[in-house]
Amino acid sequence: SYVLTQPPSVSVAPGKTASITCGGNYIGSKSVHWYQQKPGQAPVLVIYYDSDRPSGIPERFSGSNSGNTATLTISRVEAGDEADYYCQVWDSSSDHVFGTGTKVTVL
Amino acid sequence: EVQLVQSGAEVKKPGESLKISCKGSGYSFTNYWIGWVRQMPGKGLEWMGIIYPGDSDTKYSPSFQGQVTFSADKSISTAYLQWSSLKASDTAMYYCARRVAANYFDYWGQGTLVTVSS
């Protein structure tokens, strides 16, 4: 089965940049999607197709994908960005796969 | 406005049956797959499977095949997730989400908390 590995936690100071990685075998050949989940809330799509933003998502959120690693980047981090973030892909053998999740803490 | 509204929290005993719902509005319910996602307490997201309300075609994750059943009533734009015999390990938050053709989930329900305890 296809596995997506994320760091358990990332800490960042307000105004700085947070980078959240998502590792998977040849993930660069797949489309990666990212979700933000704040405490007690349902997940929200923040990036689709590696780097596209749904309407309403700030430009501070961006994504990239190459080789064996996809990355979600949050620029000029704000306190409101504190949340869990999950990557997700579709794989022909495993169907829909979510990453292990990363907790972003704003210092 | 696209909305997915799920049924309320449930408290059940082991061995009991349960059916929770997810009602879609603001879009053509029969034209999009609905996915179900489990989140156990303090844990990550797990894909359970999907159902196409247009013809009730289903795909289950191997981890959940035989453990749950998906169904849909397109006349009332509602998808269902059901268990025939709950276990304590089924205690979790369950989300429904609309899946688009590009295989991601663009709208999510608010979640249904299922607690199974004797």
C-alpha cells in the first residue's frame, strides 16, 4: 500500500515561514492535495493539484511537488494558522491515501 | 452554496447497530462521489471508502470492507454509513466529504461523533 509520511510537528514564529513536507514514493508523479484541520473542526481544503488554492484561501498558502517530497508552505504565519495539516493523494493500488498529519504550532 | 450536513452525535453500546447520515445541498447530489473518513480520538484521517449516489456504486478501503456499509437515497440527497454490530474501537468522529473528479475532497460535513461504550 502507498504510504505518505509527514513530520509530527512543526513550530514557527509569527511572521515567519512554515514548511510541511509529505514524503511518498515517486510522489512527484501524483497530484497532492492538502487539508487544514483546526481543533474541533472539520478539515478544509487549502491546496489541490499540488499548488492550486481554492477560493477564499490566502495567497500565503502555497504548494510544490517533486521527486519523493511534496511541500506545503505557509508564508507570514499567523496565529490562526495553528492547526493540523494533512496531505492526500490518489494511488491506483491504494485509492485515497492521507498523510500521517503535521501539527503546526505558532510560537 | 454547497453544504454537507451530518446527523448528530450518537452514544451506543457494543453490539448495537447504527446508521448515520450526510445530507447534501447546493449542488447536483447524484453527480459527485461522497467519501467517508474516520478520525479516531487524537489520531489522523483515515479514508473508509466512497459511494456514488447516482447509482450507489461503492468502493471500500480494505481496512473497512465488511465492517461498514455505505448507502444513498438520491431522492433526498442523503448518504449513509452504517454498522450492524458496533465495537468499542468504532468510537471516532466520522466525516463525509464531496469528492471531485480529480480525486480530492472539496467540501466536508461537520462530522458525526460516534461513541461506543458499555
